[in-house]
Amino acid sequence: MKFLNLMYRFVFVLFFLFFAGFIHSKSIPVGMTDASILQVKVTVQYPHFIQPWRNKNPEVRQSTGIYIGENKIIIPAQAVYFYTSIEIKKPDSLKVFTAELERLDPDLGLAILKFNDPNASKDLKAVTFSNEVFLPGTGLVMESKDQRSLEEKKIRMIRLDMEAYASGYVELPFIEIQSEEKLDGVGELIVDVSSRIPQGILYQFKENNTGRVIPTFSIRHFIDGKNFPFKGFRFKPLIDSATRNHYGLRKDDLGVLVAEIYPGSSADGVLQLEDVLLEVSNFKIDPKGYFDHPKFGKLNVSYLFHNTNDTDSSFGKKIKIKVFRNKKPVSLELDLKPIPESAIRIPYGNSRFQTPKYLMLAGIIFQELSEQYLTEHGNQWRNRVSKELLYLNDFYRIKRNSKEGKVVFLSQVLPLSGNKAYHTAHQMILKTVNGVQVQSLEQLQTLISESGTPYVHFVMSDGFEMIFKKEEIQSLNAEAKQSFQIQRDSNF
């Protein structure tokens, strides 16, 4: 009898777990009258990347929020970078609620907010996201504006493709859409027109009437608190016959060339430069880097590594690959990991919520190179910045090895009488200080403070030199802080 009781309990627990999982993953339609879509107003104050000791003027950003339960709202991450306050309005209510950022994924481009008032979510209905994506198909964009009732606009969901969202580092799946109506692309909920089952979140809409949607399975993965996998390498197409002959490939062979490997990533220690990637998870890879998906058609090979759709995802599993190495086929297994941030030498794309660092020495501003600094120079930034910095940003964003440091450069010289000889110096890469190669601003600060010599000798990559007495550095810094209203010698 005791054994039967234990068996009944075991069966009950299994049934409960299965039922709970079923409920969690079940798609629930979102109705026109459901209180699920919120208006979000965010006040932001962006840092100044050219003058990193100050911030820009505050701005207000409007966004759509989607209630997901447990007092939480999901919105585009771009809306909350460098926020100072977040205000949320519920449907048919004049009361304003505040919220704070709970979590953000810079590559997926989504953030989760949490109401400060535990009772703020009263009368709201949670939206659930599942794996169900109906492509191609017709959808509805649900948006709320100016305290009016919900508006719905029709769209056509065309296909699934891959890209890096909002200038992120990792390519992730997106749904391409078309619409004849004007859309904002600020986090609106997309539902299927007939079933009203959520299909994703609209994060971009262009003047040519095309837009991009984050699919439901990626959203659910993020809400569950999971990281996104990254393949850890970049590849080049192999489309010309001469190059294919060089690597020993026959005319009918497929495959792409492994051109870059991120230190500490999934591919590090498994793949080698100039491997030819032939197959991933038994899918053959064509010379342009695409494979044939049974449901979504032609997709970039990154889908097989980065996708989190439960039906065909390799998340949490070893992924099987086949390469052509030294003119011989080799079978390998790759354990997927998130992108190693430490492998990024020059930050690019979005700022990832990181403020620009600076170090002032003798009234001279040193910074670490990032794409944000370069793009701060306006729409024509590629024509306005140092060609050496531009070259490094284009081709050396990723570390070639784990010991390679950041690119430290002299961004500007604040005009003081004591550094007059160097006023023309601008956007120069710092190579050494007192003969030691510089790897970061922190190291540079340490080299100066611990220097036992009376002089500090700076050498730039083009041979330009600067020499200061050690005691001059602090006195010139004090003068610069007073003259240019700079609070600190550094901000790290």
C-alpha cells in the first residue's frame, strides 16, 4: 500500500510538471480590449563620447510596453539606455506609474522593467510568448497612443532572416514585414490576424514600408533569463574558383572559410583559421554561408548556432560540425557559449550601457577607441575621423589573442600654456609610456603613478613624442579642471 501511495505521488508530480510546462508554453490570444499594451515615457541623458567628462542634454523617448506578468513590462532596450526616469501609463488611466530597469540584453535589444508600485499591475493582462510563428502570414500591430483606445494596423509577415539587432554583436533571427500604414517600430506587439496569437515585437520600421520583428521564441528565451549562444567565429564566402582550388575543394563542394575566431569563445580551440565549414548539424552550407531550412527556406548559417526556437535549437547542447582542414574532412563538436565580451577589442554597435572612459594627463585627454566615439562626429564621421582609427575600427574590432589590449589614443589636447608644444596633437594612437606598451587606460594610469623617473615619455604609433616632468602632470591637470569645468582626472 505504501508503495502504491508513492507511485501515485510520483505520477501526480509528473502530471503537475507537465501541465505547468504546457500552460507556460501555451499561446494565449491577445484581444483588442485586453489591458496589455502600455505607454512608456523614458527620460534619458546620454554620455558625450568626445568630451567624456560631461553628459548631453536630457531627452524624452516614447515607447510601447507589453505587460508580461509579475509586475514586469518588456520594451526595446534602446528606449532605456542611460535612463534617469521611467514613467508608465496604463490603458484608460491618467495615473502615471514609475518603474526601474530589471534586466537588459544588448544583442536581442529588449529590456524588462518592473513597476515600483506592487499594485500597479492590477487589472492588467499578461501576454505570453511561445514558439508559434506563422510564416508567411498576415499580422496586426497593436499600439496605444495618447490615452486613446488601442489601434491595430495590418502587416504582411514575409520571411525569417538573420541580423544583428540595433547594432548588437550577435546575429539573431528576425521576421521581415511589410505594411502600407505608418508604423513607429518602438516595441509594438505583433499578433496573427486570425488567431491573435503573439508573433513578436516590432523594433524597426523604415520609410520604404519594411520593418523587422523580434520573433516570439527569442522573446520567451530572454524572459526565461537565458543567455543567447554565439558561434564564436566569423566566416567569408568562398565563391570564386581560384580560392576554392587553393583550399583543395572540388567544383561541386560547398562550404565557407573561417576567417576570425573570438578568444575564449565557443569556437576557440575547436576551429582553426582557414578551416572550410562544410556542414552544421547535418545541414550542408553553401559557398555564400546559407543552408536550406525545412520550414523557413534559405537561412544564414548563424541560425544553426544562435537560434533559440525549441523545435530546432542547439542551445545547451553540443553542435556537430564538419570542416575541411588541410585538404581533409574533419568532424568536430562545438559547445555553444554566450559571446565573450572580453574578446571585443574595440566596442562597436550599441554602447551596451557603458559610459566612455577617459584619463587626463597634463591637460591631455586619453580614451579607449570605440565606434561610439567615431560616430559622434556626425553623419559624415567616416570622412572626419583619423584614417588610422577608422582602419582599426573596420578590421581590428576583435582581439587576435586573449593578451591583446584595448586601443588607447590621444583624443584631444586642452589648450594650456604648459602643453603648448602639443596643441596640434589629435586622434593619435598611444604606443608606449616610458618604453612600456600601453594596453588600457587603467594600465596607463598605473604606469604614471608608479613611475620612478622624473620624466614621463609618451610615444605615439606614428613616432610623435611628448615629454613632461612628472610633477607637471598634476599641476596642468588642476589648471585644466578649473579652466574647462572638468570634475575629475579620470572617470573609472
